Amino acid sequence: MTAPSPAPKLPVSLAANPKLSSWVRFTDEGHVAISPGKVEIGQGIVTALAQIAADELDVDIGRIEMIRASTASSPNEGVTSGSLSIQQSGRALRQVCAEVRQLFLAVASERLGVDASRLDINDGTISGPGNVRTSYWELAGEVSLDRDASAGATAKLAAARGVAGHSVQRVDIPDKVFARPRFIHDRPLPGLLHGRVLRPDISGARLIALDEDAARGVPGLVAIAREGGFAGVVAETEAAAEAALKALRKGATWSAGEPLPDEDDLAGFLRSQPVETTIIDTRTSAATKKAAYTLRRQYTRPYIAHASIAPSCAMAQWNGDRVRVWTHSQGVYLLRADLAIVLKLPVESIIVEHTEGAGCYGHNAADDVALDAVLLAKAAAGHPVRVQWSRHDEMSHAPFGAAMAIEIEADLDADNEIIGWRHAIWSNGHAARPGRAAQPALLAATEIANPYPRMISSNPPAANGGGGDRNSVPLYDLPAWTITSHRLLTMPVRTSALRTLGGQGNVFAIESLLDEIVALRGEDPIEFRLRHLRDERAKDVIRAAARRAHWKPQKRAGVGHGVGFARYKNTGAYCAAIAEIEGADDIRVKRLTLAVDVGEAINPDGVINQIEGGAIQATSWVLKERVRFDRTHITSTSWTDYPILTFSEVPAVDVEIIQRPEIEPVGAGEAAHGPVTAAIANAVFDCLGVRVRDLPITRDRIIAAMELAS
Amino acid sequence: MPTIRFHLNGTATAVEADSDQTLLDVLRGRLGVTGPHFGCGANECGACYVMVGDHAMASCDMPMWSVADKKVTTIEGLGTAEQPHPLQRAFIAEQAMQCGYCVSGIMISAAALLKRNPSPTEAEVRAALDRNLCRCGSHNRMVRAVLRAASETAAS
């Protein structure tokens, strides 16, 4: 007797949203409407998902109409984050479309009297021997997709795919090049009014008194909204709203606020706070070799701003006790859950609809401004209200990527081989997204009457890649280790998800210390890494990057080269980076050479674009970025005070993809940051002979490191 | 409110506006021209760039009085899907963006560059775009797109 084979498992997003019609519909005009729950944030996801659907259904990609996520009708796929959209939405859509194709073939087979195995589908037309034909659209009335996915259908083999795996042009780019309104910022709604919210300059201050007289005199003012410590204006035009806000600010009295840490001693602050401590992983060695000595090193990274080029924006419109919200949030259902808590309304009374914003790079103010719009729209008598944050507020009130202090102790034997490894992280949590807790995570919820406390950031579980501990467990085969995460229980600086969460800091620390040990051993850094890795895909990206960068380039004065490697979350994309820099007191990154393995690259040019973008953004973080503050204010509230990399400072970026069509695809958006950070830091050592362990690597930090070394 | 006359994308335009109201506000508000984007309001990011005459300039801090009788070109004035500007063709060909919010300002800077220097070097393109910020890291694609537009224009 043989055991029955286990039932095939549905991809996670499909198990949660099994109805086929929630993902795909054939529309009258010869089009196919595809509804993912993931959203476009400039990463090109809607194009990659369109490719997957076009491929499985055998329709031209031009027929695919990508529907924006809305709580009114879309599958609930949680949040668009963590480089999971291809993994979750992509797999679900591939499975859905494979099943839909099979259902239509079965009905076509009956209708045409031809065995399904002898039918072909070409751009939606189903044909068979004897010139018999029909199409998805002809049969759409006969095939109900209001049924649950069965998991029985089999998607095409990799070799049979004609669209996925090939570069296609992104579907959203023509609109953006020809300035057809696509961004939420540009979207006209009839009767639209404009809102602005009054926020304190002093960190954590609460509005305690407000003289509204001056603001009331501003022409074009429609209403002043006030709920406890939340106050704002609604006006006929943006200019009038700005003028009214300016007048309102003069009449505001604020509480003293909450003190900020010492910006110049982040490690001291992080290591002195109450924490929740978690052992992330341990590995013990049977061998009891004695350590000759121990290297102990501390690495830090500062708070980093998301710093989207577009200030966050949202629109809201009330109709009785129902409200409709337009947002560039990464998670429409999650935002809706938080709005329901604040508004004390059932979720059914709220529709949250996604509309594209600019790149956000994680949890910025997108969700906050949506609640702002909802609260201000209460005062707008049924008109839609559009709220847009100022640059100042975007750079001071939105959550930041968390600062980190990381200490690694490496026990070395007499040959400088690693025999023990202890990695400890002190950091705020890296996620305080909406929709996941009994309390809301939205800024205005902490300002209204009966305010909610500010949500202290937590870390996703290790099974989801962790948070502050992301990428802290070495992929290298070291004989013993203990990895410990200390999550802060205080949060004077508001933090939440920024690309890679703790991954960038941890990879920087691990790869920097390895490089130091490599130098002690006089070994080649590529050889050292290959010698300590068991995973062939990991080795392949390192070898590919080395080959492409002609490793190891000859030593030249004033020039340095460095290597960095990680597999994102230890379960996602593999990425190796080699940096070439020029350095004296200031560092210029000249060239980054990367190799990446995302499994099946659905849109190879899209993957390259993401890796290039990640590499350049990481270079900006490493060389320039640091949220500035004194003891009462965030002070980096403009581009002058928070400079990012400019066109002339951007390195050449060369990317090689190792295409593996037979392996399930993973995302590319966060793969490059850690490896590039480490490669630049290691190149700085190669060039200047000094280890900079505190990011960003600025002239001051290099001088400080040189003084420490001498 | 005074009436201020200027040429917008080749069309004679008259608006009633406070003379210290910003051009960006008038474009995006009254005139519904949403190609130029608000980014910072302080002439620090380039998202709102328009051409005034042949020069790329921030419209977010440009008072309306200074625009009187000037020729203003926004991204909408560069070309259309039917008759694209070489830069628009090139940005599509190079897939030169991620989110694209900064792109309208960057194409304006590039268009102004190509007017004064039809065959720029890569370093000249980078220098011309240095006042425009891009946060997604699409810089190199955009530089390639500008060089492509220049060489296609030269070849035609």
C-alpha cells in the first residue's frame, strides 16, 4: 500500500485569496485584467507580474491591464516589502493563470470537439487541427472563475516560457515620460480641496494651545480642524493651505517634547537603553581548539532617512460615515485596519485604494499622511481633501531606518583561522508598520484626543528574515557562533522599515571583520570567502563578480578595491560586489561590479535596474547619509542638511545576472545594499590602510579612524 | 490680482495671479500642468524644473512676476507620444528610471543642456544634471539616455 501523495500546496498569497476571479478576469475588449495585491513603488513589479500572466495565459503582454490594489476588490497580499512580491504575487499569479488556462482549454475542447492536448493558445486565440478556433473572450461567459484555485494545474516549464525571463519595457514608463498623470500627486479629483497639518519642530512635542484667529483671516480657507493635539487646515488651493498653516503655526503653543540622544555617541546611547534580548542562533563546535586571541570590533550605522523625492501625499473623501482613501501606502489592507481602529469604524466602511507615489524604500510617511487626509476631510463637507507633507516634515516626522551598534568578537587560532564568533546587535526594532497590532502605527493617532502611544518598533520573526538581526547569521561555514539581538524598548527617534532592515548594518560588520582577518592571514579575500562557503550559488556570484572586475586588480597609489557578499535574508537573492574607489581624505567610488542570482529573473533588465539602483543608493548611504539632530530637534530637514549622492558622484555600475530559469524567483530590490556597503568599506582599507567602522565614511570619520590607528 | 502673460509650451497664456505666487503653484493648480513636480519648495532637488527661455530653472521658488513675457517649457512641451522629443524616446529605450518622479525635471535639465551643447560628453551630462536629485539610483541610465538622445539627434 502506498501512502497518498500529499495535496499540492497553493502559493501563500493564493492560499489566502483562493478565488481565481479575484486575480484574473477577461474583459470585453480583448483584454485581461490582472489584479495583484502588491503595488508599484517604482520597482517595476507590475511589469514583471504582467509578464508572468502573459506567459501562462499565452496572450500578448499588451492585452494585460494591471489593476491597482484596492480593498474594494483586490486580493489581500499584506504589504509590498521585503523583496517578496515576485515570490508571493508572482507565484500566485503563475498558478492562477495556469489553472485558468487549463479551465478554458477544457471548455474549448468540448466546444470544438478536439482533445485539449491538441489545442494551442496564441495571443488568447485557442485553435486546433482543422482550423477550429475560439478564444478566451468568446468562452468567458461559459467559464466561471468565481471558484477557488485547486493547486492541480501545472505551470509551464521554464523552457516553454516566452515572456518571463526576457527583458521587456516597463508598462508604467511611457506615462512618466509623457507626463500623463499617474502619480497620486498629479491626480485631479472634482471638487478637490487641499489640507496641511501642523506639526511641531521640537521632537515629541504636543500641541497644547492654539490661537486660530490669524489663520481664519487667510483668503481661501475652508476649515481649521482640531482633534486634541492634531490640528490642520483645509483650503481651496495649496497656496492658501500653506498660508493658513503658516498663520496657524504662529498661534501654536507646544509642550517641551522628549529629549533626543547624543548624535555623536550613538553606540553609547544604543548600548545603554533597556532592551529585549534574543539569541538569534548558536552553533557549537565539537572541537575544543583554544583561541590564540580574540578580535573585538564595534560597527555602527546612523539613522537613515527614506528621503523620497516626493513628499508623502494622500486624498480622502467622506460620504456619510464611509470614507474613501487614495494612498501610495505599501499595504492597502494594513492601512485600512489602522484607520478602522482610529476612526472606530468597521473596515467595511473604509475603502483604501492604491495610487502610485514616488519610490519610498520602506515605511515612510505614506500611511501617516493618509490618516491626516482622512481627519482633515471630516471638515470638508464631503469634498475630497488632498494632503501633501512638506519637505521639512518628510525629513523629520516620517520614520527613519534604525541606527545600529554591532559588536563582533572573533576567536582566532594561531593561524588566524576563525574558531569562534559572537555577533551582538543593539538597535531599535526595524518595523512599526500599520495593520499588525491592536494599536495603530500612524503618526496622527499619537496626536489626537485620547492619543495612542507611539508604537515601539519591533522586529519581524527570524522565519521572515528577522529585523535588526537580518543577515546577522553568517552564511560562511564557521565552526561556532552566537548571534544576539538587543532590541531597544525606548524609541526617542521614530524608526521603521527601511530597505534591508538590519541587513545593511550586519553585512557591513561581518564582511568588514572578515576582511580584517583576511588581511591578517595575507590571504586573498575572494579565496577566503570561497573557502568558507558551501553553497555553490553563493560561490558562483563571487566568482562571477571577481571575473568581471578582473580580480585582483593591480595595486595603484590612491586606488582601493574591496569585496562584499551576502545572500539577502540568507534565503533570498545572492549578491557579490566589488568596489573600486579613489581616496585621500574624501572617498570617491569609481566603479561597482556586481553579480547577482535571483533564481529565475522574470525581467532581467528590471533586475539589473533594481541592483544598479540599490548599489547607488547604498553608496549614498555609505558616503553621505546620516540623520542629524540636537537634543531637541531633528536638524537634517532639507536636502542641504541631508545630502545624497549627485550625478557627478555616482559610480559606474556593472551588473551580471546569473540566470537560473528553473529556480523559483526572488526579489532583487534589497540584495545590493549590504554587499556594496561592505565592498566600499573594504576598499577604503585597501586604499588608505585604515578601517572605518562607523558609517557614513566621511572625511571626519576617516581622520578619526587614522588617529585611532596611530 | 494682476494679469500675468507668458508663453507656456508655445501657447500665449494669461493668468490672474499674485505676483509673488510661484510658477509651480500656478502651473499645477490653475493651469493643471502637472508634469513639473513639487519636491522641496526650496530649489534643492530639481523635481519642479521648467525651461525659462533656454535655461532649466526651479519653478517652486520662482515668483510669477519674474515670468512675465517669458517662454516657459515644461515636460508637456517637449513632445507627445505621437511626436516624442528625442529625450523621451531615449528615456524609454534606456528604461531610464525607477519611480520616475524626478524624471520630468531631469528631462528639462537635459533638454536645456542639449540646446546649448548638442554633443555633450558624459561628464558634461553629469554636471548638467547635478542640481537634480534622484533617490532610486537610476542616474547612469538617465545619463545614457541623454547621450543616446544627443547622438540620435546628431545622426538625423
